[in-house]
Amino acid sequence: MKQKNPATKNQKYLAIFLALTMLLSAAAIFFSGGSKNQNSENNSSSANGEQNNTIFFSQIPGKQVHHQFNSIADGLNMSPKGVVSATYVDLQKTTGTPFEQVLGNITMMRSLYGADVTKRYGAGYADGNGFELHYIPDHKISMPWGAIQYNNYTLLARTNNTYDIWNVVGDPVILGTRQSVENVIGVLGGNASASAEYNDLLTQTNPDGSIYQEVATKTNSTNIPADKVYMELKKLDDGSYTQTSIYLNPESNFTKRIQTLQVNSTERGVTYNVTTSGNVTKLMINSDFRSLLNETQLLSQ
């Protein structure tokens, strides 16, 4: 029997590890990634976040991450090129909304870090690898199993030498395999190119106030109706929600579906705003949460 490559094993474990609290969007029409649950292999975490089980960032030697982290664009600017899917969620903005149960809240990752995470970004690549970025305002983290130095940064081991999962602290914190963490450090240091795959879509967005953002490229593992897609969710002042989706080279049958659903959308309590410029279609849907969710499901059929 052919033996599994250790790198493949580590990539698979990272996918499961991240799937513990994977961002799932009820309104999303695409996202690929693991859905398995994994029981607490991350024994380095503290479920109650007690002081004696955590250390403050200031206690960790070496350089730390300092990068703007307020949108998916900021996450992509820290990501090595080749991102095929990415998500960003402002967990503070999910509080008190129907998305709180789906996207999570600021306490959802306390068992991992012993501290609250208020912003979260995840990036995936065609080879199945990926990493995450987390903003921890308390600037503390559960005790690691060990540490190594890389380019003046301290990489913290998240498991007991069993799997290849590491952290680098800062604003934001990096989580991933050692190679993926080192790749992000390479981008931060200007030694590698950041992801620019979605710049043509991001220039047409206004992420201010977004609860959730995601991007994806059509591949064998992603099921999207265009070459590339951007999507964001916002809660409006009147309590309604708006979903903005931007499609690069949308499929013709999907464009027809938009047109068909738009005709009688008001009967379903939904407002459509569709604009097309060249090979880009921008769709804005405004409604209450339940109607917005139902409309998204109709579009994805």
C-alpha cells in the first residue's frame, strides 16, 4: 500500500482543524472546504482562558504582525498569490443578528486561544492548503507547546509535535502550517507577491459596514456561476439586509435566472438592483433576513 505523504497529511489535518469553526454563510452561494468536525486535537488551547494558561503578546520575543485588518482586501494583501477562495467576517457586527448563529460571535474561538476573536479571515488555495488570520484585541493567547524562530518572528506550536499547526502573534494573528505561516511572513516582508487575483472586483466595492465578505475563483472544487465572484452582506439602519454580489464573466444561464427572478421579486418582498458593465455584473438584493436567504437559495438553484 502506498504511504501517504506527510505534507498531505498535515494539509488534511489543517483543513479539519480550521473546520472546527469554519465560516459558513447562510446567504453564500459558494464556498469549498472541509466540513468535518475534529475533537480538540488542539490541546494547547484553554477552554476557560484562565490567566495561568495564557501569555500576553508582549511576553513573546521577536517581531510581531502589524497590518491593517478591516476587510477582505486587507487579508488578501497579506496572502501569497494564488488564492482561489477567501472569507472575512467582522464577528462584532454579527452580534444580535441572525448571522450570529451561522457566522459565529466573538467568543466562538475562545476554546482555541483562551481569548476572544473579533475579526477573522481565511484563504484557500488550489492544492487544498490554506491559512487563517484572527484579530485578538486582548493581545493574549493560550500557552503553546513550543516555539521556533523564523526571520526574527516566533512561531508557536499549537499541537504537541503531532501535526504541523503554528501561530505567529500580532495584529492580526496568523494560523496555519509552518510553510503557510512562513509564506505569509514572506509577503509581509516584501519577499513574495501578495494576492491580486480579485483587484478588478474589489475596486468596485464599498466594504464599510460589511458583516461578511467572500471571494472565489471558478475551479474544479468551487461551484460558482462566473469566472470570479465577490459577495458581501450588510445590515442597514432600518433593520433590513443587503447582499451585494459582483460577477466576472457570469454564465449566460445564471444571467437569465437573475432577470427571471427580478421580474416578480417585489412579490417576494425583495428589491433587486442589477447593473452590467462590460463583462462584470453587479447584483444588489435588499430585504429582511429570511427573504434574503430564500432569494439567495433561488438564485443558486
